[in-house]
Amino acid sequence: MYWKLYIKQAWNLFKQNRFFSAIYVVGTGLAISMVMVLAVVYHIRTANIAPESHRARVCYLSDTSYKADEGNMQFQSNLGERLAREVFGSMQTPEAVSLSTNPNVIGRFGQEIFVQVPGGDDSPRVSYRACNAGFWRVFDFSFIDGKAFTEEEFQSGVRTAVISRSLARRLYHKEKVAGETLLLNDVAYRISGVVEDVSSLFPNAYAELWFPYTASIYQMGMNVAQEFRFACGHLEAVILMRQAKDFPAVQQEFDEAMKRFNTTLTEGKAVTPPLERSSFTISGIAQKDIYIAFALLTVLFLLVPALNLSGLNASQIQGRLEEIGIRKAFGASRRSLFMQVFVENLVLMLPGGVLGLLFSFVWVHGFKDILLTHDLWTLVLGVNGNNFLTAGMLLDPWVFVVAFGVCLALNLLSSWVPVWRAVRTPIVNALNM
Amino acid sequence: MKILFHIIKIVRAEIRSNLWILAELFVVFIVLWVMVDIFTRQFQVYHQPVGYDTEHVYQAIISHRSKEAPSYVKYDDDGTSVARDYQQIVAQIRQHPDVEVVSISSYSEPYTFSCMNSGMQRDTASQSVTARQHLVTPAYFRLFDIHTAEGDAPETLAEKLPQEGMIISQNLAEKLFKATSAVGQYVLMGNDSVRISAVCETLRNDEYNEKLIYAYFNPLSLQKYAEEGATEEDYADLALLFRIRPAADSRDYAHHFLQEMRTRLQAGNLWLSDVKSYEAIRYNFLANSEEASSQKLLSAVGAFLLVNVFLALIGSFWFRVNLRREEIGLRMAVGASRRSILGFTFLEGLMLLTLAALPALVVCFNLVVLDLVPTATTDARLLRFGWVSLATWCLLACTILLAIWYPARKATHIAPAEALHYE
């Protein structure tokens, strides 16, 4: 093989025809960037990225409805505290279960929390999650200082809280604040730990403040009288399974536990939808439609530029028919000629790929609201304020592999026909040029 | 004219390589046409008057302490103490030297999604019209600088509001009575007959709001609120807005106001938790709107398509110029100037575009006829169709000229002798 020679030759061609090369590189870059946007979005929304490090083996349950036996009364909401505690508490198959409130939903109920350092004059409204101790096992937070509250603290309702790095900075002007006191709507909590900021692109983990829901200043439905509130409340469950293939077993155990729970109800019945696996949605569009749209877009984004680039390739090869004729006259096989053009194009395509990847990061950053928000209302109401991107979301070996694959595919698609035609030109004609 | 036929001949002769370009131009022309149509329409809608002037307007966010908080003050009366607390806060804001107007309203502010609607009709026989209720204090008109339909000062509306009857917007008056002057007329709301006391200018919720809102105004009375036993939550739900002297306004005025007034604006369980500039509220609303999102996405798709047209043309013209070196050489030898060769190549590109545009326009025209793209009034349709088509053509023409320029220039720089030598 003449790899080295081909690459050297390609480099020289690149230098000889700068304008053509620049157009080619930028053109491929843009084409690749479109496909890469799809890949990066898919990666961010589905891959295991901290704190949602276990997306592959979690399932979700957020809604339930309660139907009264008499009359037409029906309630629908997030899970009630008693249902969540009794049903998930009895389950053995899952590794851990996280129960927490959803900051976007709870805000609509007017359960706001303002925090303040004792004696301080800044009291911002914060996005918070009242959660259980299992939350810290299901999600993977990195602690800068202190640690999460424990199961015992949760059980006994100790007033303790975890805050994000930027909230600590804002309130205390430093980051190591474990052990300090923080006022939540004037109630004193002890800070047990400080975590790295979480992007609101992780809708199941995002908040600025976390505390045990047993120690919430708002009524969490723990000592309620009405039966419908046993079933309906403010909690959402994320279940971490030991293995992804446990899902049917978890569902079965859950159904049995629900049956047992329903025997404790006397006036009605709680009905839950089936547990949900991690799914891929954009702005509230369902997974199936998104997959179809992605498949179509990938084909479109690859095919259209490929056809256009093939025109560019054809013009380039046109000018080199003499060279090809001479090489053929001296006995070069079609295969090796094909390989040569292929490698040359790839050399041009690779900087295009790098450029495309960079472009795609710019695209994703510019369009993160539309592309990365999971439901439309979050987008329109603009409550997805903290949706920053981190290097961990963008730089991933998998994304690079896809980028290279796209380069290769685009290269093959765009150089196949022109090269094929050039290589088949009769030697005499080619030499005649 | 002759040269055009000649170019058509050339285009036909190279139909095989042109077919792909024509097909691509055809599709891209349709997509771009629809996009230009959407963009120009949104631009027009955006620049129609909104009716609200949000400059120098701020919103004071009043929060209430939760009942679970230890510092919660428990009142034993039926709401008079809470009313007193709220009015104390309002009075404090009013007394601030920078503040010109203070308005209180309930779900009646522009750039929001929350609204209250109800139906009204001229008489029992006529069609019912759904209109948005504005529950406001008289200062609301001065705050947002809302004029009467005749253009009189906001004070006129402020005077009329507390009087019997209600104020309606101009477009609602026209809808109900087919006339702007509806003062003194009556409309039916449920079983009540309500007198129109004044007509104000037409309003829109936001710049993208295409359908004008039918608006009617009722006075909001804090006294009535208190009598009905409003709780802290009810008061926190009201929008407390104020406008400041233009000279006092600055970039971070909201922050300064909050810092300065936070301790003073506390009464009972109510307190000032935030101050927002209404310009910022407007900006965020517009930036997060579906229109802004779709504009961004469409622009990206449009840019992608234009880049592709560019690549397609630059590729094929490069190819063609390489192939046609002999022809070009011959032309130059016979005396064609560089400029004429350049012009000839450009014309060929534009001819291709026009050939693709004609069938594409048939499709676009059908889209308009079938009402698949929303257009303004019927009589303006044809004119609009022409404008949009021309704009699309120009957009593509620019891209094509840009793409052809380099290969064409290269072609003209061949020495005639060298080009001829190939033959």
C-alpha cells in the first residue's frame, strides 16, 4: 500500500488548489455538522452522563390517579407520599428508589422557597427538590464539601440540606460551607454538603437545593386525612434496577405492591400507568416520531451534501484524468486508483470533520433550548434557565466515533461515482487529455 | 434575446448534468419561498403596533410567607389586616420619589400566558365574541400609555374606568357594532346588559400575537377585594406594576430598587421578593416564544440549503468550465471579452435558476390558493405572491452568482492559445 505517498500527494494537492480545498473543507464541515448535531443531541438526551449516570438501568413513575368508588371523583397528580413509601419501600428487586418533588411542578403550586443566610440581606427564590435518601444513590452527584444526608437523617426528619456550588458562592461568597446554617423561608437548616452545579438539562436531578422531604416546610402529604391524598401528592419516583433486564421483574413486583396498597384503601382505588423506561424526546415529541425524524434527517443531511460534493469531486478528477491515464498505462489497478482518490478525499474530509464537530457544538449551544428541552412548556415558559452544557456532555469517545463514521460515509457517497467514472475512462482518452 | 436562446440550447445540451441541479433548485426554491413568506409575514406582524408601552415599567413581585413558616403572622380577622398590609406596600411604592404611576391588575398584563376570557354579544340574535377581561386600576392606562380610539390621552380612559359600564378596545367595537364609536351602546354579557363607557386603541398581547385580542376593561377595586376576604395568596397573585421617571431609569434599576426598598416593603406576611423590568419580561417572552424558536430553526435549515446550492453550483460549473476550455478559448479567439464570457456564464446560472423556478412557482401558487400558507387579506395576495417570489429568486440568484464567480473567472483567465491547443 502507498498510504504515505497518497497522504503526501493529497497534502500537496491541498496546497496547490487552496480555494477548492477551502470550499471542500467548509462544505463537508457544514454537512457533517448537521448530522453531528443529531448525534450530540441524542447523546446528551440519552447517554449515561453524571448525575444521570444510570439512565440505562432506571425506570420512572411520576403520575397516578385516584378514583373514588362512589361518584365521579377522580384525581390525577404526582405520587402521594404514602403510596410512594409503602409501594417502593416494600420492593426488593430494585437497587435503590429515588423519590423527589419536581421543581417545575411544585413552583406551579405556589410552594416557593426563599433562602437566606442568617443576618444576610440576599434572599433569592431557589429551585429545590424535597427528596429521600435514595435520591443520592440513584443519581451521581459530585460533592465539593460535606456529604449527602443519610437514610437515618431522612427517617427522623432532620433539617439538613445540600446546596449547589453557585448557590453557596452567592450566599456565603465561598464554597466550603458544610455545617453552616441556612434559612429556608425563615426555618433553619444545617448544610450537610455542597455539590457541583447541575444543568437543568437533567430534568430528573436538577435543582439548586435538596433536602429530606420528611423535613420539608411544606405539607408533603405525610399526615393527611383524606384518602385521595394517600395516592396523590407531589413526588416522582426514579427506580434504579440492578440490571437493565430486571425491568419485567420490577414491573411485576411493583404491580403486586400496588395491589397490596390498594387493599389498604377503603373509599377508592389508585391506578398507575406502567413504569417507563428512559426514552428519547425533544420538546415533548414522542420517542417514535423523533426516531423517524432523526432517520429521515440523517439521510437528508448526508445525501444532499454528498450529491453536491460529488460534483465538486468530479470537477477535481476531471482535471487529473491525464494523471490517471498515465498511471493506468503503467499498470495501476482500478482498486489502487480508487484507493488513492479515496484516501486523498479523506485527507480533505478529516479537517472538514473536525470543523463539522466544532460547528455542531456551536449549533447545539445556540439551539439548546429547542433541541435539548424535554417538554414544550418548559421551553415556552422559559423556566429552563440553568441549562448549561458541560464538556462531559459534548466530548465523548462515542461522539468522536460517530463523527469519523459520518466522514467516512460522506466520503464514500461523494467520491464513489466520480471516481468510478474516471477510473473507467479508456486509457487512450485519458492520455489524450 | 438571441443569447438567451443560445443559453437555453447549451442548457439542453447538458441536460444530464443539469438535471440534478434543476431538481435541487426546484426543491430549494419551494422551501425557501415558504420560508421567505413566513419570515416576511412575521416581520410585518412584529412591527405592527402593540398598543402597550413597556418602557420604564417595572413589576414588583410580592410574595407571601407560607403558613408553615415560624415567622408567619396569624391574623384573626376576616382579611382586613392583610388588606392593610398590601395597601401599605402599595403606598410605600407610590411614595418613592422615582415612581410616577402605580397600577394593580389581575391576569391582565401583556407578555404573559395567563388571561381571563368571557363571551359577549350585541343582542341575543347576534354571534357571541370571546374577549379578554382586563381587571385593572385606572392607573393601568397611564402606566402602559394606552390611548382612546380617537387618540386622546390615557387620563380620559382612567377617568371613565371607575364609572358605570366598561371600556372596550377598538377592534372589539368594530366587531360588535361595525363602528368605532360605540360609546353609549349596550352589550349582553350573560344576562346582563352592559353599557360601553369608552373605546380604547386596539391591543395585542405581544409582537408575535397575530390575532388582535378583543379586550374589555373592568375596574379592580382593592376595597372589594378586602370585603371578599382575600388572603395573602390572592394578593400575591395580583400584578403590582409601576413606572418610573425616565431620567431615573438605568440598566440595573430593578436591582437597586430591590436593595433599597426590600426592608421597607414588608408588611405582615407579604414582602417584596423581586423587582423585574418589564422590558426584560417582554424580551424573555419574545425570546422563548414558539415563533422565535421556529425562526431560529428555519434560519438554520435555510442556511444549510443555501450552502448546498452553493456547493452544487460551484462543483458543476467548475466541472463544466474545465470541460469547455476549448469552447471558451474559441470564443475569446474570435473576440469575446473577458467580461462577456463572465456575463455569459452568469446568465447560464441564472437561466438554470429561472427554469427551476417556473415549475416551483406553480407549486407555490397552489400552496397559496389552497390556503396552505397563511396570507394576509385576499386582495393583497397576488401582490404579495409576486414580492415573495422575487425575493426568493434574488436570494438564490445571489448564492448562484457567488458560486459561479470563481470557476467563471478562472475560465476567462485561460490564454486563448492554450485553450485552443486542446482541440
